[in-house]
Amino acid sequence: MSTASIIIIGDEILSNKFVDENTPYLLTKCAELNLQVQSVQIIPDTLERISTVVKEESERSTYVFTTGGVGPTHDDMTFEGVGRAFETPLHQHPELVELLKKYGKSITPATLRMAEIPINSELLPTSRGFPQIKVHNVFIFPGVPSLLKSKFEAIQHLLIGRQRFHSKVYLNASETDIAKELTDIQHQNPTVGLGSYPRFHEEPSLILTVEGFDETEVNSVHLILTNTFSAFIYKKS
């Protein structure tokens, strides 16, 4: 099973100066690619926090996606934070320097900050001129939503997921009506995931979900649920 962690880096998101558009996009893409998201974190522009979170998520997830903090200003610390996470120094990558010159950037110390990346970085080609930077299993995306989307689409073929199958059962019941039996069914079928989601003042009032990697097993558990809770099955009038 391939897993993913999403790390949104930026004081501007935490202070609500800008609305986070990247998390919904990345969650959608992870679902499409059959990557199971383990966590989404929004963290400040501090080296210690970036390095700590990146290290933790890199160790427990197949892929880590960071967004933000890759520009030329003082608060753009993502490359240095990722370097610290892997105890890897930064260097000024000559290919990035040439690209900065090619795209008409005036070469100042601030501009060159965008070319300073961990020495073991991979440069993955994209359609937007600048390559996508990858360090170990960490993909370092820009925070600008349009740039993130174009870069993600360029590298998504490298992400290998495993298809998950889903099913839903709609009930008119409360969770207390079905909690014991649902728990028993989960214990008897540990390789599928069961979820229970109430909806107040609506019909159906409860949605049960079944999720797993084996389609036959998901269908079998779906049937068990419909038989067990037949008295509560929602019937649209």
C-alpha cells in the first residue's frame, strides 16, 4: 500500500491571510492515484518545525508532498529545512542557476536562494521550465496553486498507488442502534475498513462505508451489512 503525507508550509496560511487551496487539490489527486493519505499538516515557516515534520513524515509515508517556502525571500526556508531533515547540506545547483538566467531573472543573492537545494536532490522535468525538486521521497512543490498543479501533473506518473474499493450502505438509524453489531462485523473482517457517518435532520440519517483492496471482500461485507441492518435500510420515497 502506498501512503502519502501532505505538509503545507506558510505563516500566511496559519494567519488566514490566504486560504489554503493546495490541500483540497492534493487530496483529490491522492484519491485518484490510490494513495492513502496519512496526515495533512499546516506548519509555520521555521527551520526546526519544517525539518522535524519532514523527517517524521518521510519515515512513515511512501511519499511526502510539501508546498510553499521555495522563493527568494527570508521566510522561504523549505529547502534548508528538508536538507536538515536528512542531514544534507545545500549547494547552488548549476542547472538551476542557468535556468534562472534563461528566464530573465536578475542574478542577485536573493535570486540565487532559489537555486540552493540539498546536494542529493533529483531534478524532475516539468512543462513550466523549472524542474520539480525531489529529495529522497519528498516532493518539494511551490505554494502558488497554479504552479503546484502544473508540476504535480508533470510528475504524477511516478507515483504508484494501489486501487482501493469502496461501498456504502444507507440507513435510517442512529449510531447507537447499530454500534455493537458494526463493531462485531469489523472484528470479523479486519482487512476491510468500516466507517459510520451520521447526518442530523436528514435522510438517510446514517451512512456506513466499506473500504478495502479486495473487491470481492468489500462486496461480501457490504452484503453482510445490508442483511444485518435490513430493518434500517433507507428506502427513498
